Amino acid sequence: MFAHKLSMYLKNDGALAFKHRIEADIIPLLRKQKGFLEEITFLYLNGREVHAFSLWESAEHAEAFNRGTYPEVARMLASVIEGMPRVQTYEVLNSTIPKSVAAVSAQALHLGALREGPPGTSFETSTI
């Protein structure tokens, strides 16, 4: 699993407009992308600094987003942020987000990489 992190600064009093843009425009667009798992956005207490993480099934999915859809996302955010977002990509080492864990478990099972765990353990899948 991989994550894209966008770090940005909002325009003055832009938190509400940013939240609306994320919920109404960007998350629906992300949900249409192959390999998209989850989005979580953090607003720093000062009300201006934002960090948005999108989780992806694989490095290929994260890179496809970066090449294809990210420029559109940046255009959507232009009216509510100052400058351009800083983009970073990470490999996810662990997550307790149920949808993400289920996707990683399913991928590991598909690849045959998952072995039987200790007695009494199991993997459950769920959708959010």
C-alpha cells in the first residue's frame, strides 16, 4: 500500500471552502480511480495548514494518480489554497483503517504471500 501526501496552506478563512471542495469534488473523483483506498485530511489548529493523505493499493496506482488525475485535483484546489501543494509519496508500513487493511490482506492472499497465522487469528474484510 502507498500514500500520497499533499501539504498545503489555505487562504485566509479558507477551511470551510476547502472542506467543501474535498467532500464535493475531490473525494468523488478519487473514488473513480483504480486502486484508490482511502482519503484522510488533517487541518492544523491554526486553520491554515493542511495535510491530505490518499491511500493506494500499489505504487503503480499511486503513480497513475500522480500522472493523470493529480493535475486536475491541483486545479480544483487552486481557488482555496496559496501556491502549489507539496507532494510526497510513501510506502505504508501499517494501518488500522479497516478498508485499507482488507485491501492489503486481499492483495497478499492473491499473491500467495499470506501464510496461516497463529491459532485463533483470522482476517476479516469489510467495506466502509
